[in-house]
Amino acid sequence: MTTATFDRRRFLRTTAFAVAGAMCGSRVGDALADDKITLRLSSPATPGDQRAVALTSVFAPAVRAFATFEPHWNAELFKQGTELEAIARGNLEMSITSAQELASLYPEWGIFTAGYLHRDAEHQKKVFAADFMDPMKKKVEDELGVKLLTVMYLGRRQLNLRIEKEIKTPDDLAGVKLRMPGTDAWQFLGKALGANPVPVAFTEIYTALQTGAIDGQDNPLPSDKDSKFYEVTKQICLTSHLVDLNYLAFSKKVWDGLAPDRQAAVQKAADDAAESGRQKQLKLESELEQFFKDKGLKVYTPDVDAFRKHVQKAYLDSDFAKDWPQGMVDKINAL
Ligand code: KDO
């Protein structure tokens, strides 16, 4: 089981050189002059995931006049968690990033990784559009060379376990080996839920469940269906502990090389794709409980209040909260 370990200082130091290096010639620079640019995207998402479907069916056609969208799903081009570095070095143009990945570089983004903070898909849009996000987005553009085009709805993360034990409160998760993605922010969420978090890449979850290397994982219902996790698990416990999101990341260098009308076209294509995926994901979420029950899984709601209290206390008592911009939790709750 592999996950990307991270040396933030080494990365930011080498990135500065890489961003500069990318300035003096990439396959994009050469192409700008007289033909289409190529937008390579790498993501661990599967081709059937609603974010992937939206990018291939809405984003790609909308930019086809001047860009070829070249997706690489199932982390086939870059390992989960290494895509931002690849964009900064000029080896990739797009990715589906997360607050957890950004928080590994800029701890202030950790606020968006906290459980039970975002209320729903519309709240995510309001927060992303809020002016208090501007300086955070600008820092990622200036220092990392990554533009965050739009927010994508991934869904309500639920516990999906291969063990039979009923989980009602965080205490019931004590000692449960719960797979979480490999960044510190994700590992902390696993601990805050009461479990024993184990870092495993998304593309390796199925095998880890099958072999018993882990007792469970957390993802939104559409991902559990799409990746067939129901084949190797016995229950879904509806904690809704994180209303999860991603950001569509785009190379700032490529963006700056586009004429204003093409920048506007890319921005609209990204927002339209995000909205299309969001509505489809919400519809799936509302329909899938019965699907899993029909597959023989137990699907039930635990004491969500107990989980919310336990998780929120864990964050507020943690070092993570020290990096959160002053007063931003209140601003987010007020939206
Ligand atoms: C996961 O690894 O569980 C996760 O859901 C984390 C998300 O931030 C995102 O990376 C997602 O995987 C991938 O896009 C695969 O769906």
C-alpha cells in the first residue's frame, strides 16, 4: 500500500525553480502559436465517476475549438496526491485536487478538511465564491502556479465496512482499521471519527478490503457503487461526516497563455461541467441506499450528533485549527 509522503519545504523550494523552468518552454508554449493546446488531466477517479463524465461530456466539447482535453483516470499518469506538483513543474495541465492536498502545502486550507463544516453542495459553492477565499486562491496561483477554476461536489462521505459490528457512536470505531487517503488532514479526520486510520491510495482500496488489510473505508455512495466496494463490504453507516468537495486545478501558465475570450470559455466550461456533475451526483446519492440494500449490505444511520460533537471537538482541540484563518469558521457558518 503506497501513499505520497510529503516534504513541504523541499517541494516549495524546488517548485519555484520548476515554475520558472516551465516558463521557458513546454509543449503548451510551442502549441499556442499555431494549433490546439493539449490539456492533460490526471486523477485517481474512475471514468464512470460523475466528475469524470462531466469533464468529458461538458468541459471537453466546450473547449474543443482551441484545446484537446486528454484525461488520465485511475491515477494512470500521476499517483494520487502528486498531481499538484506535476502541474507546478509543467508536466501536467489539470487535476481534480482537494483541500486536503492543498492543506499539505498551505495549512490554512485545512479548514475545509474539517468534518461537519460544509452543509451541502450549495454551501460549498457559496464558500468557494466568497471574497475571503480570494487571498487563499491567489497564493496558490502565485506560489504554486495552480489556478482553482471551480468547486466540484464529491458528496457526503459515509463509513463503508467489511466488519459486521454495528457502529452507533465514535466509541464503536475504536480499533477499527479505517482506510483514509494519505495526507495528514485525511488521517486526522479518521482519528477524529474514533477509528484507527490507515493510509491507502484510492486505487488500492478494493484489494485492501478484499484481503482484510483494512476493516473499512469512507467515500460517498456514488464512489462505493462506481468502484464496486459493495462487493467486498457488509455495511454502510451514514455518518455524513464530510460533505466532500474537489477543486478543478488548472495550470496558471497555460491560463496566462490564453486569450481573454478563451479564458472565459475555459471558466464557463469548468463551471458548467461542475454543475452538471453536481446535479447527477446529488441524484445518485438520493437513490443509492436501496441499491446497496439490494446488494445485501446493511445501510443505517448512527447517532450523527454524537459523531458531529466528537469530530468538531477533535478539530477545535487540535493543532490544525491554529492554522485556520481567524474568524473563518463563523464566516463559513454564516453563508
Ligand atoms: C479518496 O481517496 O477516498 C477520495 O475520495 C479523496 C478525494 O479527495 C478524491 O481524491 C477522490 O478520492 C478521487 O477523486 C477518487 O474518487
